[in-house]
Amino acid sequence: MPKKDDDAKKPASETVPDQRWKLQVFYLCFYGFMTQVRPGESFITPYLLGPDKNFTQTEVTNVITPVLTYSYMAMLVPIFLLTDYLRYKPVLVLQSLSHISIWLLLVLGTSVLAMQLMEFFYGVTMAARIAYSSYIFSLVTPSRYQRMASYSRSAVLLGVFTSSVLGQLCITLGGVSFLTLNYVSLGFVSFGLILTLFLERPQRSLFFNRPEGAGDGAAPTELDKMAREDGGGGMRGWREAALCRMLREVGALAGQPQLRLWSLWWVFNSAGYYLMLYYVQILWNEIYPATENRRVYNGGVDAASTLLGAGASFAAGYVKIRWTLWSELVIGVVTAFQAGLLLLMNTTSNIWLCYAAYVLFRGSYQFLVPVAIFQIATSLSKELCALVFGVNTFFATVLKTIITIIVADKRGLGLSVHPQFYVYFGYFTLLAVVYLLSAVGVGIRYSRRKQAAELALAKELCQLPAEVPAQEKSLEADAVQA
């Protein structure tokens, strides 16, 4: 009978056997898979540098590619807010239209300006990823969030893997040209737009489109609690006030050591990670300027790194250690390993060794991502968690933009790809030193606390024999007086 009582407490959406949400989740995962199938994506840089477009390496490195970072930073906050306000689907349509624009410009564009515009649209698609990752939460109840999020993430990874393998097979075995592969990609992204049009637009979202009441019996959220606290002023403007208060609360949460540590890791390490990702294909072309398309293995390398990254993320969920004690050391060791891989990638003349270092670099980063997500999200509400990750991503993008302006942009130092990778090596080395020194500090503080606790315990044990006879004498005196 207790089971019936528990069921009675659940929201109606969880007890009624409704198959509709399952179909919606399946369609969303299928959509996520299909929109990642862009077999020409792994070969964009050799396509731009090759005879099809014939841009110089300086143009690609210092003029075209930096626009991606600037576009991403400019679009991140507006799209983050519009995603929730417009309830996901319009932003997903914008993302699909931007994908089509990318491949139309790749196929038809011939000027540097056209390729800069292509990178601008690429930044839009990256900023719009938040729409897909958060759409799933509008379809299911909170008890199913974790499982459904894993399904949608798996669909994306499977799509990236399939796209990379398909592109590599077309190039190596089919002898397909880069231009033809881009036409194939244009067909896939056009099909993705059709799929987007059939997505159902949710009636609710995380911040701006919440239901007025808790009719489903769900526990009140952070915004609901703040709305009630602001109830004296009515509903007008409470969402804006609540969001401002949540931002202030996020600032106050920075005092939590683990949340602060992993947020800083998210900001600094992800900035370096994506900078490496943006320029690594140029490095490969520098190390091994293949004269035949079939000898370019970018797709296979992307497939291998995606597979290793998925495995590393899965394995991270089974690592059981005291993260409050060992976080700094683990981050420091992984960051030092990544610095070594960057140095190897930049100094080797063997393209296969460079490929292997790249795969390991991405795998090591993906290993720490789920740990960071868990450490940040474990003590936060859903809304606060979304804001924390949004703020972290914004600061990482700002840092990435600053580094790009200084290092890569022609208006800054305008470094070629090898000097850039030396800068990234120095950047990760500095981060590793800071993390390892912090780990030493944590170890010293832990050792001192442990010694203090042992001394206090020993002192208590030493005082026990002296206190017991005194108590016995008191009892004897009481007996004599009686």
C-alpha cells in the first residue's frame, strides 16, 4: 500500500501513461543526430587552403578563423536569453538556417569576406546549441531530466561520430572531392531544417515562460520561491527581479571552494581547449600538406576523438575519490598532461603522432567535463545551475576572445600557427603550475587539520585517567556523608 501512497504524491504527468512525451523525446534525439551529420565539417580547413578556394594560410589563420570567436561572443548572451523567451524552436530554426548559410558560402563564396561571413554564421550555430540541450527539459518531468539529457547527448555524439566516419570514407575510399562533400553536407543541413519545422514548440521554458501555478504538484523552483517572496508587488516584473537576484546569488556562491574551483577550470581550460580546436586543422596542414585529398584523415581523427571522449566521459562517472581533497591535484595532472600534448603536437613532424596527441587531448578534457558538471550542479537548483554554466561559458568566451585578439588576429600579434601553439602550451603550463601549487596548499592544510585533530584526541585521552579517579572520590565522599 505505501507504493500507492507514493504514486498519489507524484505529479499527474508522471502517473498517467502518456506516450506523447516519449515520441517527442525520440524525435528530438533523431533531430539531434541528423543535424550533426555534416561530413564536410572535418575538411573545411584543407578545403579553404586547397585548390578549390586557394586562400593563403595567413588569411585563414589571422583573418578568417578569428571571426568565429568574435561571432560566438557577440551572439552568446542574446541567444541564451532568446532561447528561453521564444521557447526554443525559433532559435533551433535560426541554427538550421545558419548551417545552410555556412555551406552555401563554402560552396559559392570566393572572397575572404564571404569566408568571414561563413565563420560568423558558424558562431551563431555554436551559440544556439543551448536551445537543443535545454529543449529536452521542457518535454519531461524533473525526475526524468538526467536520463533524457543523457539520451540527447548520446544522440549528438553518435551523429558527430557518424558524420566524421562518413566524411572520411567518402574521401579515402570514394575519392570524393571536398567540394562534392560540401554539397552533401548542404543536403544534410537542409534536411535538418525540415526536421526543425516539425518540432513542437513547448508551452513553458526555464525562466520566462513558467506556468502560473504548480498544478502538476511539482516542487517549487527557485524562481517560484522568489516570485512568492516578491508577491507584495504583484506579478509585474517579478521575473526580471528574480533573475537579478539569482545572478547576485550566483556571485555569493563563488565562496564555495569546489564550485569556485571547477568554475575556474571551466573558464580557463575550456577557453584553451576551443582555441586549440579552432586552429588544429591549420597545424595539421602545416605538418602534412597533403597533395591528394584521399590522404587527409581529419574525419577519422575526429571520429576517434569523439569515441574516446564519450568513453572518457562515461568512465568519469565511476571514479570514486574525495574530490574535496583531490580535485586540484587531478586537474593539475590532467592540465600538465595536456600541456605536454600541445608541445608534442607543435614540435613533431609526424602527422600520426600529432593526430594521436590531439585525440588524447580531447579525451582528457572530456574526462573532466562530467566531473565539473557534477561538482558545480550538485548543490544548486536547476535555474541556478543553468545560470552558473551560462556565466562560466560567457567568461570563457570573453577570455578566448581576448587571447584571439592578442595572439591570432592580424590587428594583434598575428602569429602563425606554430607560434600560436607555443602560446597555448605556455598557457596550459601556467595553469598546471597554479593547480599543482594549489593542490600542495590543500594537502598542507589537510595535514595540519589532521594533526590538530589527532593532538586534540590525544589530549582528551590523556585527561580521562585523571578525571575518572576524581569522579570516584566524589562518589565515595557522598557515600560516607550518607
